[in-house]
Amino acid sequence: MKKRKVKFIVLSLVIIAYYFCLPKQLFKDSTSTVITGSNHELIGAKIADDGQWRFPHKDSVPEKFKTCIIQFEDEYFYKHPGFNPVSIFKALKENLSSGTVKRGGSTLTQQVIRLSRKGKSRTYFEKLKELILATRLELRDSKETILAYYSSNAPFGGNVVGLDAASWRYFNRSANNLSWAENATLAVLPNAPSLIYPGKNEKKLLNKRNRLLEKLLQNAIIDSLTYDLSIAEGLPQKPYPLPKLAPHLLQKITKNHKGKSIETTIDVSLQNQVNSIISQHHSLLSQNEIHNAAVLVLDVKTRQILAYVGNTPTSKKHQKDVDIIDKPRSTGSILKPFLYAAMLDAGDMLPKTLVADIPSQFGNYNPENYYKTYDGAIPASRALSRSLNVPSVRMLQEFGLDRFHHYLKELNLKDLKYNANHYGLSLILGGAESNLWDLCKSYAALSSTLNHFSETSSEYYSNEFCEPTLLASEKIDFGKLQSEKTLFDAASIYLTYESLKEVNRPESDENWEFFNNSKQIAWKTGTSFGFRDAWAIGTTKDYVVGVWVGNADGEGRPGLVGVETAAPILFDVFDLLPKSNWFSKPFDEMQEIAICKKSGHRASQNCDETENRFVQISGLKTKPCPYHILIHTDRNETYQVNTSCEDAGNIKHKSWFVLPPLMAYYYKTKNPFYKALPKFRNDCLGDDIISMEFIYPKENNRIFLPKDFNGNTNEMILKMAHSKPESTLFWYMDNTFIGSTKDIHELAVLPKHGKHIITAVDEFGNEAKRYFEVSR
């Protein structure tokens, strides 16, 4: 009984040892990070930490390679239990007779074990270990799994390990697309990997390959025509560089998925074309010392990234390895559409409401339009499409800085790290930073909101403002349907896009509306202060394209303007994309009302020209037109009159469009048909409503007076807008009379260095003051 127990214990220990003798994970080597496109085509790969091109393990082996490797290495692979006694006997006999190890007799299973044990000496004892481990592997894993182990870890010469890496390095394509000759070449390589070096052992490699092809013919695996074509194929002459279609995307994926094979959402064909566009534009831009650019293309419906170009093919000196897409840059004017949409959504204005475009100063902040001109008053939609700075700042002040900052935080712009007061009113003109990823994500969310509203029963998804995805395996969850808007209502988004559709396109595309096949695109440019960043972001119903152009080191360049540098790239990319229908009008969030044609406000009873327009429902609470007043004139509409000087039967009741003096001063320069309010006839009792405003200088301005070529200091010109220009104005500087003006209220003065106060008094006793400082 004791002997039996000992035997049982010994046998149990042997069985347990045999069961646990094989590691759970055979191969622990570092692997390359590999990314493929949505069609499984290789986009790029990063070499493994140990300097080997070793792609991540695959569970399957292409049929042609499987056939070739079995025919060459282990013809009885599917029949043996991990070792082949006949092969071992023949190898032992040949090695003993020669006195050296000439033949291994190893099966593919044994070779997998040897590969996993990393360079153990080839002794008979080691062979015995391999044999035992091979049988254990056969019991644990399927034959297909063992073949996959071999194909993923066999050496293929140099620093190339595994079939997938070898097929790309030697034949520049996937293992699934290799010919019989190419598969045969790779099948014989692990047996003698050094044969791959060009010119060194080419004949030996060719002979080994052809012998294998001949065996395939003899075994009726291939026909004679295939054989003849196969032996006519040449051998690889040099390793190919692996594809680098999206190096910055590879860099991004490696951070979270190092050593893995990741199928991305990238459309390889589109990526190639966008790369080509960026390369062409980089050649032109670099002539002006503009070296960097980035492009992102999103699918609105799936929120997948279709193209990812993180930088231009520039040099290391110009930071070619920096991925611009997720780097914070000054936003320029690219946030203006969000303010416009927010004001519509809040019901603070209607799309074409007139907003002031006049010289403005807010404390020490003095915004200016790009061309330093003013329209006096301009429809808000037109101010947006023309990207006018002064109306935008005034709109932001009216809307509220904190209020707008809240909307931007809801968009989850990650680089907006400070409170509203930190940015001030410059927030709308590039005072804040954001990145191309977040901005494109936000535009895509707006477009998707509009699409979903039209596709559902006028409902919104709760998770509309989500992160886009780069992973093909990831599907976006838009959340639950709800009647409440997520951020902006559909009507506000639609009306914003209607305005952005009218943005003037680059010269090459400026007459787009006259061509039937032209795409309708809502788009916006941006240019940061100092010409450091140029933006262009556009959207259709199906796609969002975002472009940034500039220098990664922040150096500004003349001409680095959104419409001139980024917009041409934007439209070149959109030309690659399928044409989309325009967004459906969200009628359930809109209502048709009478609008004053001249002011864009809800029509008041004094508006003489109106039109019916669909506006956002929240806009119904806006105030009626404040610019039309009812006046009484004589029959010729030359003077205002009343019953003190004219018979009631001769008085005409007239609606008149009247702007405040400063707005009117600039408005009439762009609108020659603007008619100032008629003055009262001299014999009438009653006074005009008089108002006056300074045009120049601005409040608390610090003014520098330049000198002319003769060294004389130039004068400054005082300017005033008066509701009755024919009135006489009396001017005082520091309480000292300096002159008077009539009709045109402009006066040249030469103030001394220091602080001054200008006072203007009209003949009716109305007074206006302005403080300023002259510096040298």
C-alpha cells in the first residue's frame, strides 16, 4: 500500500508539473503599436521598445502562408501530437553519423516552444524539454492557435519579427494580399533569416523558394500556370519603409494603446488625399515662412474622425513632430458663431437685428475692425458673416461676459481654464485659447443637433455634445431623447448656419452660388492677434472640416490670415467629400412673424416696410423696432410741422427711420439713401430732440502725435456727431475756448503733452465732454 501511495503521489506530482510546465503567456516581448484604417489597411506603426518590428499577435494566419509553412517545415503538422517520431529518428541518425547537429527534426509546435524560450542552447536535453512542452501546448491550444503563435513570432531577418511585419517590410502590403511566390519566400526565411539581405545570399534564397513552389506543384496545391508565374517573380531587393499616413495620429494612439493593433476610423483614401493637399499648400506657405498646418475631418452622424493630419511634412527645425490638433492656440474670431447662436437662443435678438458698428472703447480696451472702417449699424447676421470685431464685442457686452462664458464651458472647450473676468471682452476676438479637436467637436455637435431634431419628432439627444472617436470599435452613445434642448435650440443653430453660409469665400471659389454642383457650407475663419494663428472650420449636414495654419513656435507672419491661408485648404478638402443636402429648417422651433426690413427687429406699428420671416420662438420676446418713429411733416416732407404752424389737413404723418447720431454718422457713408430726420420749420412751436456724441477722441485715449517730414508735430482732429449738423458748436480745451464749427463738426488742434479735457457746447446749451492724454 505504501508503494502504491508513493507511486500515486509521484504520478500526481508529475501530472501537476506537466500541467503547469507551460507558461500561461508564451510570448512577453514588446510589440509595435500598429494602426489601421477603417478598411483594415495599414496607416502606420511604431517600432517595439526592443527595436524590433514585431506586430501584435494575430489569431489567424492567411491560408497561402499556412499552406507554404506547413509544406516547408512540418508536412504532418495536423497529424502529430506536438512531435514527429520519424523526423526525430532521422535527425538523430544524421546528426550522430556526421558528429554535428545538421538536422533538427523539430515540428512547428516545437519551434514555437523554442522561440518562446529565447535562445536556449540547442542540446539534446533542451530538445527533450521542447518535446515535453510541445505536447503540453498541443493539449492546451488548437493547431490554428499554434500556427498563429509561429507566424507572429518567427524571425524574418534583421529586426523583422512575425509575418505581418515581414509582409509590409519586404513587399509593402498586407500578408493577406501576398502572392504564392511571396508567401513561399517568407515561409523559407525563418529557417535561415540571414538569406534576406540583398546580394548576399540571393541565389540560396531563390533556390529554397523555388523548391518549395515545386513541391506545391507536385502536391497539386498550385497549377502549372501559377507555378510558372511564381518562379518568374523576383525577390525583394530592399526593406520598404512602413506607411506613415498619419504619424501624429499614431503618436496619439500610442499614448493609451501602446503595443497594440488598433483599427481606427480613418478613411485611408481620404487621408492620402488630404495629406497631398497639405503638402501642396505647405510648399506655398513655406515661401512666407509659414511652416505648420493641421486638418481634421469628422463624420457628423457617427462622430468618427475620417482624416487626421497633425502637421505638415516640414523639418524638425520647424517642429514637424508636434501634433497641432490638440494644442491650445488663440481662437481669433472662431468663437463668434457661438455668441451669435447664444444670443438667438436666449431671445436677445433676431437674426437681422441691427447692431452698432461704431468706434468703441471699453475701459482701456479699444477693439477695431480688420479694415479699420465702420458701418454705423449692420444686421447681426451680416456682422457675423463679415466677422466684424466691434459689433461682436458690443454684442458680447450686451449679452454678458459670464453668460457667454457659461455657454463655452458647456461646449467642454478644455483649454478654457480661467473665469470670464480673466479673458474680458477680448474673449470673442481671440483672448482665449482652444484647439482644433474641441472646436471641430463643437461644430459637429451643433450640426448633429440640427440633424437629429429633423430626424426625430423634434427632440434632442441628451449626450449630443460628446467626444468624437478615433476607434472603429467604439460607437457613440448620444444618450436619451428628450424634449428639452441640450444647449442651443435647433432654430438658433439653423439661423446661425444660414448666416455662416454667406461668409465670403476665397477668390478661387467666390462665385460658388452660381454653380449647381457647388456645396452649401456653413463656415467661419479666424485670425489671432499678431497673425499667429489662422483658422477655418466648416460644416455641412454630413461633415465637419477644421483647418489651422501657422507656426508651431507662435511666430506671427504677415498674410497669416484665415481667409487667405486656412480657407483654401478647407475648400480643397470639402471638394474631396460627397455633396450634402442643406439642413432642414426646424419649423417646430420657429414662428413666422413680421420683421422690420430696415432694422431687423420685430415690426412696430411705425415700421412702413415689413416682411414675414421665420425666426426662433425665443425671439418673440425681443422688443419692437426702436428706430422707426412717427413724425409730422409738410406736404413735401421737407420739414417737421405741427398744428402751431400748419393746418391739420396739410400735415403728413410719416414713419421715419432714425439712428443715434454716431451710428448715423457712419451708416450714411455706406448707405447713401439714408435720410436724416427733417428739422422743424422755423415758424413752428416745438423743438427737435437734440443729441450729440464724440467721434474722436475716444474716452481716456492716450494719443501719440507723429511728426511730418519737416519735423513739425501733426495736429489732431476733433470730431463730433450732432443730430442737427447745421447747429453751431463751441469747442473748449481745458476750459479755454479754441474755436467753433457749423455743419461739419471737425476741428484741428495741437495739444501739449499731458492730460486734457475737451468740451463741446452747442447753441442750445447741450454739452459733451471727453478726457484724453497726449504722449510723446
